[in-house]
Amino acid sequence: MAATGEALTPQGYIQHHLTNLSVGEGFWTWHIDSLFFSVGLGVLFLWLFHSVGKKATTGVPGKLQCFVEMIVEFVDSSVKETFHGRNPVIAPLALTIFVWVFMMNFMDMVPVDWIPELAMAAGIPYMKVVPTTDLNITFSMAIGVFLLIIYYSIKVKGVSGFVKELTMQPFNHWAMIPVNFLLETVTLIAKPISLALRLFGNLYAGELIFILIALMYGANWALSTLGVTLQLGWLIFHILVITLQAFIFMMLTIVYLSMAHEDH
């Protein structure tokens, strides 16, 4: 499969599946496929949970309502156990992060050729369907969390308290202010970077493995049979990966915001 209709080499096949549908150049490049699927899944999440909330009953719940309630209770208990402040925004934020990231990760369960081939038939040369394999998406979410950390740090501690936190820790002496500022600034900046790179790295590696397994199909019957077995095995294992990565992103967000609310 190729944009030109010609057969691709294994290297070209991998490159094709890892290329975004883009417009613009340089800093102003927009990854249309990542934006489409991330926004679309976000809208689907809002519609689904809003619909279930409107139709919720105090009687015997349906399967979908029961499933949504289990997710809400799980996130709520995670927030209560981890967040040591009072903020009505944290639980809805944690729920949004967990479900939205999971839904974006879950797109990795779709066979790697299905949607790209449909896009090719429609005249679209490239189509990456897993938004969290795009570093722009994971960094944008991490930057959003970072801005919330700064906002609540200043709101709870005040500007002077926030500056003091950066300059008088861990060494409480005026002579150590430059060292403290360097250490605390690096620690602060490392939070969004670690959030973004952890999610991106795990999902990108998982997608690459699916693509490599797909290369085995059509080679010969032995490799094709092995490919089916590996695909099934990796699919089962990857369900745990995508769930765990959504959980980790949510929990680290809660922890970071809890630290931002602590006024020493």
C-alpha cells in the first residue's frame, strides 16, 4: 500500500504508517489526523457520559450505566486517596484525563491497515489513527496540566509563596538561592516532559510492534500463521498497556496538583 498505488518496501510500509496527514510547514505544521481523532474521541466521551447521566436511574442500572458508574467510582476513590486538598475541579479533570487518554490509546486496537486503507480509497495518502503516538498531542495535554500546576501553586500559595518555594527549597539559606532555583525549576519542568514522553513512548512502541507484526502477513504461510499468533498475544498484552498508561497519566496529574495545593 502506498500513496502512489505502488507496492511499498518493508521500510516504506513502516514509514507510511508512522507518517501523519499534515498541512503547513515547520512550527505551523498541523497533524490533521491526530487532531481529528483526538477531538472526535473527546466529543464522543462527553456525549456518552452526558447521555448516560441524563438517563441514569435509581433502579436496576443498565449495562452501560453500570460501566460508567464503575469508572466514576474508581476515579473518585483514586482522587480521594491521592489528592490532599479541596478542589471540585480535580475529580472531573481526572475522569476526563483517564477516559479520554484510554479512548485515544484504544485506537491502537484497530488493525493497522484498516483505516489507512479506507483513507487511501478516499484519496487521503496518510492516516495515523492513534493520537497518543503523536508527540504533539501528548505534549499539549502535559502542557495543559503544567499550566494548572502553576495556576494552583500561585492561587494557593500566592506569588511570594510560589517564588519562595522555588528559591528556599531544599536548602533553606539565602546563599543557596541560585542552587535551589535551578533544582526546583528543573523538577518543575520535568513534570510535563515526563508526562508527555512516557505516554508517547509506550504507545509509539506498541504501534510500531503492531506494524512489524503486520509485515509478516503475506510473506508465506508459516510467517503468516506466526503473525496471527503474535498479533493476538500482543493485542491481549497491549490492552493492559493502554489502560495502565491512561491510569498513570491520571494519577501523576492528581499527584502534581495535590503538591501544588500544599502550602508549607
